[in-house]
Amino acid sequence: MNQTQQTQESIDLCAANWVARMIDGGLNDAEHKALDAWLAQSRSHQQAFADANHALAMMDASLFSDGVNAAQSSMHEADRQNAEIRPFPVITGKGKKPPRTGIGKWAAIALAACLLIALFSGRVLMGDPALVWGADYHTAPGEIRTITLDDGSKITLGPDSAIDVKFSEQERRIEIFTGLVDFQAVPMENAGDRPFVVSTGDGIARALGTRFVIDKFDDYASVSVLQHNVKVSLTNGARPTKSLVLSPNEAVRYSRYSLEDIYPVNSDRVLSWQKGKLIFDRVALREVVAEFSRYQHGKILIANEAVARKRVSGVFDMSDPQVGLDLIATELSIRKVSITPLLTFLY
């Protein structure tokens, strides 16, 4: 995965893990080289590492002073590479030592660093307010909303979703900023021959029929067709670069970089969210967490890639997402910790 494909969350987690490993017992020569290489890849890596070190400095670091100094040393090297990345002073606490949690020193530090990074950046408390401010329609976490557009088309917004409506004499265009949307589009012949087009930034879906669902996340989107056909195209700037046509009960996933193979879908599963359920069949935990996150305020973070890749199957009632996360943690033999109502940590 290259830098442009990484989400800010994954960069923050990686930085927190590096700092935690340095505190826990230091790095060997190979690991130091790997860290230096990671820091050299981009300014965002350097800034995340600085933020993680700052987060640690805000903790009671009296037990971890050697590791903190090592982390500071690497951060100073990052600072020399980029003058705008400034190290923070290490603060050695004099008060109580943090209580033992039974989760291990490394995990405790990584967890605390992730929490503080998220709180400092505002991503836990605020999300991305620009998505709401720039949207014609949006929903809160857990909310589902149905809207009838000017042409008679109906759209149902899933939880924590935001869209912009741009109708003109030439086309009916919807832009999805984030979230899950069920489209029941009025055919072109009944709408002045204006095509119905949905954009996610990385691609567009052009309705050749009536009903389809688009699910947009940070780094990819999927289109599932329930009735008639939909043409899906990648975009390079304003121009389509690659396209395919989906038939009923077919879906495709795409990102800025690729348009993947078509796969079959079941309409009951595609629309299960409208009944308050989520259905998964061997889906990676990272994708499950992304969907669960739409049903609660705050953030669900995964400790590492090995946990994120674990597969989840089951039907989950979204009236209480935390109950579902408890079941998943038990089934996958992982641990779940809720630090505040705003942060859940899986490791």
C-alpha cells in the first residue's frame, strides 16, 4: 500500500505502535532502520510520529524514560529532515503511576497514544464537520432518512451519510461525500432525458435503470445493483477512464486506483441496514468496523494489521453496536476495551 492509499487513521496507529515499541523495550538495528525508512517516506509520517510522542509526553512517563528518550531521538531526526516538524518536550510525571490494566505495557501505551492522538486531532469528537456543512442532506450516526428529489427519485440515506444534489438541465447529479445510499431513480425518459449520475470522487455510477446502492468509505466505494443496469466508471479528473455495466444482483468495488471484478450480491443482504441489521460473510474486521462506526459517535480503532485482517461472519443488530463488538471479540479471540464512550479499541 503506498502513501496516497493510507488513511490518516492507519498512519496515526502505525506511529503510535512505533513509539510504543520503543518504550516497551527498544528497537534493534533492523527495526531502527525500518523506522527511519518509514519516517523518510512522507511528512505525514513524521508529523504522526511527533504527535504520538507528544501524546506519550502527556502521560505519566516516569516508568518509561529510556524509551521516551529513544523515541525523542528518532523524532529529532525526523525534525532535521523537515524543519516544520518540531519535537515536543518530554514531560516526566510526578504523580500516581497509571493503574495496571492487565493488557500489557505495550498495548496500554499504544492504546493511550491512539486515544490522545485522536482527541488532539479532533477526529474522535468532531469527525469531519466539512462533510456536513457542504452537504444538502446528511444523517447522524444510527439515523436513516428517506428523501424524494425534485424529479421524483427517492433516495434513502444510511447512518452517518452525507450527499450533495446538483440537478441541472443537462443531468441529475448526486455527489456522495461519505456513507451508504439507496437510489431509486426515475428513468431518463420521465426526467427530460437527463441522466442520473452519482459521483464518489473516484468514480461515477450512471443509472441505466432504477435501483442501486452505493457504499462509500474513505478509500473505496461499492455499487450494488438491484434493478435494471448501472454503468460504473473510474474517473481521472473529470473524465472517465475505465468502465463496466452491472446487471441486477451484481456489484463492484472500486477505488482511485482500480475497478475490481464483478461479484454477485443478494438484495436482502444489500438492504439489511434498512431493517437495522448488518450481515457479513467472511468480511475483514477492518471493513466490519467501518460499518459499525456509522452507528455510534466516536471511533473504533484496531491495534494492528493482523487483527484488522481477521474475518467476520454473522448477523448483527445495530440497535446496540457495542453488543455486536463484544460478540465479534469473543468469536475472534481478541480483546475489546472502551476507554470512553467515544473510543473503543480492539487488539
